[in-house]
Amino acid sequence: MSRRKEIKKVIIIGSGPIIIGQAAEFDYAGTQACRALREEGIEVVLINSNPATIMTDRQIADKVYIEPLTVETVKKVILKENPDSILPTLGGQNALNLAVELEESGFLKQNHVEMIGTKADTIRMAEDRELFKEAMGRIGEPVAKSAIAENVEDCVKAAKAIGYPVVVRPAYTLGGSGGGFANNEEELVSIATVGLSRSRVHQVLIERSIAGWKEIEYEVMRDHNGNCITVCNMENIDPVGVHTGDSIVVAPCQTLADKELQMLRTSALNIIRELRVEGGCNVQFALNPDSFEYAVIEVNPRVSRSSALASKATGYPIAKVASKIALGYTLDEIPNAITKKTFACFEPTLDYCVVKIPRWPFDKFINARRILGTQMKATGEVMGIAPTFEAALMKSIRCLEQNTYSLLDDTLKELSDAELEDRLHVVDDRRLWAVAEALRRGVTKEHIHEITKIDLWFLQKFRNIVRMERAIAAGPVDEALLRRAKEEEFLDRTISKLSGIGVEELRKMQKKWDIRPVYKMVDTCAAEFDAETPYYYSRYGVRNESDPATDRRKVLVIGSGPIRIGQGIEFDFCSVHSVWALKELGCETIIVNNNPETVSTDFDVADKLYFEPLTEEDVLHIVEQEKPDGAVVQFGGQTAIKLAGAIEKMGVPILGSSYDSIDAAEDRERFDEILNQCGIPRAAGRTVFTCDELGYPVLVRPSYVLGGQGMQIAYSDQDIIEQIGIINRVAQEHPILVDKYIMGTEVEVDAVCDGTDTMIPGIMQHIERAGIHSGDSISVYPAIGVPKEMQNLIVDYTRRLAKALHVIGLLNVQYIVKDGKVYVIEANPRSSRTVPYISKVTGIPIVPLAVGTFFGKTLPEMGYHYGLQSERKLVAIKMPVFSFEKLYGQDVNLGPEMKSTGEVLGVARTYDEALIKAFYGAGVHKIEKGNVIITVKDSDKEEVLPIAQGLYDLGWTIFSTGGTSEFLNAHEIPTIRLHKIGAGKPDILDHILSGKINLVINTPSTGVAHHRDGYRIRRNAVEAGIPCLTSLDTANAFLTCARHVDTTQLSVVDITKVSTFLNFI
Amino acid sequence: MCFEGSGFGWEHDTLCEVVFNSAMCGYTELLTDPSYAGQGVVMTYPLIGNYGVCYDDAESVRPWLSAYIVHRVSDVASNFRSDVDLNTFLKNNRIPGVQGVDTRALTKVLRESGTMRGMIAYGEAADRDEMKKKIRAFRMESMVPRVSCKEPAVYGDGPVKVSLADYGVKNNIIRSLVSRGCTVRRFPHDASFEELMSFDPDGIMLTNGPGDPKDCGKEIGELKRVYAHGVPTFAICLGHQLMALAQGFDTYKLKYGHRGINHPVKELAENRVYITSQNHGYVVDGKTVDPSVADISFVSMNDGSIEGLNYKNGKVFSVQFHPEASPGPLDTGFLFDRFLSLMGGSRL
């Protein structure tokens, strides 16, 4: 059978905001799916609350709804659009859950919408622990001994029967949210309580712990005709016990013989057949390292993070093939997009090794617990491709952009042997380096294996890297040694550090001995067939496969690397759009990036993809290979900006704003000089450490960062000293900046400058006052709260600044408006986090316009007048989304350092409606009356009064402790007074955990004891899944919603109609 | 064309036919597969030897290939069943090895120019002109007599009796039959029809083996008689080619063969695709298959070449790929079940 002709209009549900456990991989999968459907002539309706995604572009889907992912919204969209089918397996767990709910309620059937691809029965069988166990029992596939429990007592009983240690896994959650290992009853009770509250169905699985076994994954495809293939197998270096999203993963499996691999492969195929999956599926196994005993850990009947990794590791486009299968095609009918000669019904074979390392946010969240377990903590990941494991590992380490380029970590040198051994027992993000240090000190790999259960094969490979370090340090660095070091992907800077030979000298030596990388193709078939896929990786070897010849102008686009706090999917959006725009202009595009989750690393986005680390040396090799005519750095976030100077030195012109412009904006003195010339005020500041004359509070931050990394408000000398210490824990190449902190309204603009003048698509206003990082603030377009004359001033300043900085392309400026004055906070001649969102809501193609300016096109030529563009008749509110519940120990209060992982958008005709949508999208569902805990610091008490009064009038019940309670009562607002922590039972924490509280408003106070109590309240709130507002501005916004939620009819908006201006709602 | 690397295993100059295999695992099975006799095998997967060598996984008594060419031999053998590391295994079995080769580059040469003769030479002083002369003079002799058993042997004690013509059998063919309740009597490659039938078998198994099927004139002659008799017969790989030649079909040499464990084949009757293990340089020419004698049952999804035949007498079927796997996917193990039911039918 081929394509089912009756499928004409398909709705796809996206995955919503980026959170830990659900990152860019679903944008990649969803985008690929939309394209796969549209090339079949199918109309695609997309719904996703995340405005930073590529899938929500008008180029990707026919109808785009950037709306909260709730059952109600999806229903509305279905009723409005009348699709004939729904494809639920491409938007991660969220989409799957929504689709199943719609199916179970009978809504899909009533409205004649068919679930295509994997069916609801299959999803239930895979997701419901009991049904899954039954299914595995039917086909004789082993699962770890386990029991389902729906309350804490049953958990305890089950664990007694199974025997400790046990694993707790909540049903229907993302990233194993709320699960964990329990060694005894006490631990079990605390983990199970959280787990039950996280599960959509209040259900957890108590399972025999198989910690220490090998964790193996298979990516499997099946069509409705029963054809099955496995795309890839992968081995986690960290044994079972660490979430696969937090494990270092290698593909293909390295330590299993054919007998074991075929056993697991056959099992995976049996499972996918029994579940009748139609599309892609991920099967995770635990394998006893000392026998053929195995257990099926879990099955995901959808595309996943692992399938994105498998796609990039092999070149096999899983999401695309899954979409074609959903349309009725069978695997033998779908061409292999890489070879174009073979079909999708084959199994890719690799002739290289792939290593994935997670990117954890602990550089941002220095107080979060770094221990890795069943709860995923990474925000993103990187992948390295090389012919050997050692080389792939070394490549991926430097992809992380954490100032670490090898297994060397000087801080570990200071540990005593005993301390180091202790560190080996700690499973955290730094263990790899601790293992390397232990090997360096001569600890045997057998001993390390005893402690870590990491397979001896991997330990031997780590030891090879350590031996290479030693060989380089011992010298002499002759041709043979240098060649081997480069083959093991030691960067020149690392060799230099070890040998004392300068980097320039090392480069000369390599030139002399002709040691240089060649580029090989990722072709799914290990060169067995001719392939034309322009997907390359470097290795030291012979026979270069990348042909640099072209008759077009060649442009290098620097990507943005792994998803991390402060540098998210937005920059992939900008990179991809710049590639498309460059192609439109007839350029040959070359993209360099190393994030396997993203659209930019899909092999058919740019004309050529180099899947490589983004260090100066790696880029230099590509420049030498390709000799591009220009490079684009303004779309790849800080990753790309940091390379601007180096790329210019390589002789490649930077397209758009020059390195000098970037430097002028970043360099405090140069920037101050420019502001003086333009007559634009800014907060007084210093680069040096003499801030006493500024007067507190001040803002302390390192320069050259994105996402306010290391930024804090300091109220005293002590704060400053502490803060500088924290900033300096990572070596600073640039000075630390100290600014006077002005508390006003924060405003942000993105602008495009063509070298003559500037166009501003719109002005965004932040709801939270200055001092909270712009990425963590609720942002409103248009800036309805900013007076017209202030807006004019902002436009005027932006135009002046763009000119003075010689901007060509994008400029992002942040301002503070206070007392009729506008101050500049900072200006960056590059893309920003808000570009995707503002592009979508204004319908102005900001990135393509910026690319146009690189080639001398003026804005009027491209159809836009200078200055502020007229406002759209809509309100768009961007709301940050956090992943605090997964980061134990991290305080949730907001400040100048960014903490959010993603964002959602609320779009509507009115402010109130947009705000309600944004809150819903961010997962705040209880807006009409409920129970709220209010505890604020003394200085906030006056300000919280109207909020408390408002909530009370709306029927909210207010709980609070001591001071806040007395204060509110004194102002005739009734409260239920709670015990402070530990001051009697039940105390405030018991109430938070009771499940009856719907909202917590808590502002952090100074003073150690108060601070600690507040911290515990906030942590408990987020861990219990209760929205916790730490800024009164946010609380005020919430009150606005609560006031209007009953009377506001929520519409659904097709964002693709915005540009036509007319009645799009 | 010369690729440089460093030696491992038995460092001894050798001439061979150079082929590549794209499997990422299963090197023990591959090394001990008699079908590789006379060949120098290039592994496209760069990391070989990771889990050592487990004797239980051997497909015959020893490795048969002439040389093993890889990118990197593991310096550690990590698996609970590992008996010996790969380097030692090859050294003990006098198989020359080369590592440090850009095997992808070499594979592309083989893909573009086809399977070719080559020489492994050790030492700095190797005279290239001299080597070229030797390579040109090298001819692949018939390898079947070398790898086949010399004396008959019996395996298993099940109720179904199978005579197996050993052209270079992989152990897992025997195991697949024994585990399904067969007594297998294994005969040397040149066993006559009478010898094969002396055991009063329920069926005959024709195995895989090395080299050009047209070198096996005697065997082809005997197979004509097997077919004429109508005893249920299942043939794999070389056996499949020999039966086709016995029926007057032709075979030809593929440019670079099918060697790997990811080869999709389609069973035409069921319209189903299976992933198979393959190792063959020759193939039955589809244009010469007489439709009144045999139906094409399986075709390769990669190049459309013939992967299986069902003969019209209803008693003989054959496949080009390896349903016994080892190494590779177990997807087509059901073919042994089909053989069993075919034999069950003959008893009635």
C-alpha cells in the first residue's frame, strides 16, 4: 500500500516550551515531520506554545497556532480547522498525553479526526506500566520486578515485597521527572510523595534496582505492514542508574558481542511488533554485564531525544520516515534521502564512532545538586564524530563550551588521593574528569570499574587519552607523536599547555609534516553506496570527501552549540533562517554546529553541514578547507560572537557588523564613549573594582556573556566580594563590570540596521522591574505601558546607537525607563532571544532582512521604512518557563542572572487574554480562585497589600505566616495563619506538600535565617508542582489574570495570518 | 594504490582478494566464516576487537580469511565471555592483520574499482614493483576443498534426518537445524548423490562456502541428481548458487559484493522486508532464471539482485543471504522452520 489519499489535513502538536527533559529535539522532529507531510501536498496545522521554534514558522506549516498546549485549546483548534487526522508522536510526551486525552474523551471520534501513525492503544500499552508489563509478559520479554502503586503506603508495601534498593518511576511524566532511587523506607516515602504528585495519573512504579547494569538503547522503526528495522543502537557509558539524558552515550554499542546485540535487537523488534507501533520507537534495555540476562527498562512509542541523536549519529531521518509511515507508506516505498539509491528499509551502518555528552546547567546553578540519577538535569547535549572513541570524546568535550578542552582539570590536582577516591563514588557531571585524574595517578582501571561500574573498555580509552597527555608532556613532540595527538583530537592549545611549545609553532610543525584533518561524509552506509549528502565530520586520514568547489558566493554560518540556560533554541531559529535567507540570495551556505537536537544540524538545511566543535582551531580547519567568502556570526549567540575576532584574523570577512562593532558594544570604555557622543544616558558604571562612589545597589557582571551569566545585584561590599569570587571561578578573559542599579521599567528592542538607518519591528516591555534578567521576565508586545514620548526616545536612541556602532544587521538594545528618562543597559549587535517571537507576532522577517543588509540592500529596498513599524493589532506576551523542580537545591528566586530554560507565548487581541494564555501555556492552570500562600519580605509588605486584597476579593483563601499574616490582618485582609517552618505541626511546608495549595507568592528576604526559610518554601513549592511567584510584578500580572479569567473567552489565533493584518483572529 | 598501516596478528606477507564488510559487530563469526577463505577483509567499522574473541562464537574450527584490515584493533578485550584478545587470536591462527588504515578511503576504492587482488607486505623495505608483479600473478584457487570437512560427521539426535553438503558450512547452520530437532550428517563438499542419500535423509542442506560457484563442477553435477530426485532441499549462499547452476541458470560476479549485516531483502510473495546477513561476491543472474523452473522469492532492496529462489518442484528452495545470521539479524530464521515443515511433508 502506498500513501492514503484520504489524508488531506493533519494537525501536529508540538512539545511546548524548552524544559529539562524536553529540548530542541522536538523542534527538529516536528519541523522534519511538517516538511515531510507538506511535500506530499498535505495541509499541516501546527499547535505549539513555544514561539522560539522553527516548526512554528509560516514556512513550515500552513496554519500555526502559538497557543497553550491544553486539551481545551487543541479542541478549539480542531473545531476551527477540521483536520482529518492528528499525528501525536512528534511532540514528545506532552503531545502524546494530549492526544490520548482527546482520544479517550471521544472528542477525536466525534469530530472525525483519526490518529495516524502510532495509535492510542499502542501509546497506552507503552505508557501504562501495568499494560506494558502484561504486554511484555505475553511475548516473554523480561522486565525488572516491579509493582504499581497509587499511594505512599502501597509504595512501601511493594518495596518490601521487591526488596531494596528500588527505583521509583512516576507514570506519564517527562525526563523521569520526580523519580529516584530509594535504599530504605525513609527515602522511599520522600521520593514517592513527590513522584505521585508529578504523575498525570498519580501512579508510580516501584521497581527492582538494576543499577550497575549496562544501559543499551535501540531505535526501531515499523510500518503498518509489519516491516521492522533498527536504526541505531547506543550504549550508555554510565551504567543503569543515571538517566539516559544525563549519560554520556556512545553509538554504536562498543562492548557487546554480536550474540548480545542480536538478542537485544530481536527483543526490540518483538516489542515494537507486539505494541504495533507505526513509526519510530525507542527501547531501553538493562543488560547484566556478566550474563545474557536483560530487562526492558522502557519503551517510548514516539520520536524522542534518543531518536534525534540516532538520526544525527547515522544520517537516518527518523522523524521524516515516521511521518511517511503515518501516511500509509511502507519502509520499502520510502527512498533513503541520503543515498537516493536505496530505501528506508535498511539499517544504517556507521564507519565512525559517535559520543554524546549532556550539557548540564550547573555553571549557572551553582547551588543545585550535581548528583545524577533517574531525574534528568541536562538542558542540552553535544555530539562528537570521529573514527575512534578517544577522538570522538575529545571532540565532544570541547563542544560543551565550558572552558574545558580535554580530560585535564587542574582543580582536581589539589585533591588528596582519598578525596579523589571519594569523588569517584559521586555520580555527577564532573566524574569523567575525576576518573581521568585517578587514572593519571595510577589507580588501576579495575579498581575504578569496581567503584563506578563503567566498562573496562571505556576506562582503557580514558587511560589512552591520559597516556597521550603524558607522552606530550614528556616529549619530544616529533612528527609521529604530534600526528597521534592530533588523531586523538588534542587541540593545539592543549598540546601547547602540556609541551610548552607555542600554538603558532605547533601549527608550523603541522604544516611542515602535512598533518591536517580531512572531511568525511556521514552517509548511513559506510561508503558502500555513493551518497551526496553534504554532512561532514573531520578526521585525520587520507582522501578528503568534501569538495570546496562552487561557483556561488560561499558563506560560513557559525551555529550556537548546545542548548543551555541563556542560549537556547532561539539562536538555532536565527541560524537556520539566516541559512535560508542566504540561499535565497544565491549563496552557498556552510553551517558549523555540534548540537544533535537541532534543525540546523539536519543535513538538508544548509548546502553543507560540518558537524564539528566550535573552537577557533576547528573553525580554522574548516576555513582552510572551504575558504569561504564571508562568515556570519550574529545569529549563533555568544558561541559565534566569541569567534568573530578569530575568524576575521583568518582572513574571512565577517558579514554584517564587524568585529570592531561587536567589540565597541562589549568594551565598557568604548561603549561609554559612544553613548557620550550620542548623548544617551546610561547607568553610571565602572569596569574596575571601585564602586563605592556609585552607591549601592549595584549590578555586578562579567562582560562578554549572554543570559546574564554571573550577574547579581549587590547591596554591600560583602556582596560584591562574594560575587566577584563566583564570577572568577571561571577564568575571565574580559573585565568585570559594575553598574549602578536603577529600578525602573525594562524595555527591549530588536532592530535591523542597513548601515544608513534603522528599522524597529516593535518595542517590548517587561512586566518585572529591572533587575530581573530579560530572559526571565514576562515580555509584552507592544509596549502598552510605556508612554509615547518614551517610546519615541527609545526609537531615536536605537537609531543613533546603531549608526554609532556601525551596525549592519541586527541590534538588540535593552533600556530602563524611569522618571521620564531612558537609560541604556546594554546593546548587542547580534540576534537575541526575542527575535523569533517578535518576527512571528509582527510578521516581519527580521533575520532575512538582516541578511539582506549584509549584501548592501537597504531596508526601503526590501519594503520597510526606517524607524518604528506600526503596531500590530494584537498583544503578544512571552512568558518564561523554568525547570526548577528538576534542579534540587537551586533557589528559584529571580534576579539578574537568567534561570529560565524556555518560553511560551500568549497571543490575543487584548492584554488580559494574552496574559491568561501565557500563564496557561507556562503551566499555571489554576487561575480562578484557590488557595494561596503569601509570605513576603518586610520591604514588600506595602506593595503586596493590593495583590492580597485583590485575590481575597476574588475568593482566594490566603495562608501566611507571622509577619505577613499580621500585616495583612491589620489591613483587614483575613488570612489563615500557618506555623513557620519547624514552629509546630502542621507548618507551612506541610501545607505546601498537602496538595491543597495552588499558588505561592514569596519574595526573597535578606538575612541568613529568613533567607533559608524562604528558600525552603520556594523549593518545596516547585517540587510539589505549585507555581511560585518571587516577584510582585509577576504576582500583579497573575492578579490581572485572576480578575478576568472568568469573563474572558479565549480565542485561538493563526499566526500565519498576522502579516495580512486583517481580521486574523 | 598503497595504504600504510601497522601490523598485528601474524605478520607475514600474503596475497588475497580484497573485499570490505560493513558490519559493526560480529567479527569473531566473520573471521571464522569459511566463505572468506582466500580473502583479505577490510572492516568499514573502525573499532574492532572491543569485546575480544569468544570461542563459543566461532563459526568453524579456525579463521579462514587471508588477511584482516582494520582501522583500530582494541587494546582491551572487554566482555564477560572473552577468551582471548583479537591480536593473540589472529597470531595464534597465523592470520596477518593490518591496522591504522583509513578503511573508509580503502572501501571507497573498492566500491569504485570493484573487488581487487592485493597484497599485505610487512616491513619498510617492501618493493612495490615486486609486489605489483606478485599481485598480478595471483589467482584465487578454488577454496571449497580447503574449507570443507574431510570426513562425515553427525550432529544432534533429533527425529528429522538431514544430510548436509559442506561447502564451508558455518556452525550456526548446523545449530539451527539441530535445535529444531534434526540429526545432521555432514558430508564433504564432493559427496556424491548416493552418499548424501545413504543416510535416508528427510532433506538435504546445501551450505555456504567460498569462491566462484563455477569452480564447483563436480558438486553441480551431484545437485542435478538431488533436484531430479525431489528430496526436500534448502540451500544457502554458495549452495543456492550451485543449485541455480545445476538448473542451467547463470551466475556472475558482483562489482564489490554484498558483505554486511544490514542488507534488506524483500520476500515478494509476502511483500515483506527483512534485514539479513550477507556475504557473497557472486550472484545468480536473474535474466537466466527460467520461470518454468523457479520463481524468484527474495530480491535485494539495494540493487534488485536475486536473493532467493523457489523451485517449481516444490521441494527445493534457496537463499543467497544467511538466515543462520551469526553475525547479524535473526529476522529470517523462520526459513529453517519452513525447511522443517517441507521435510515433515515428505514423510507423509
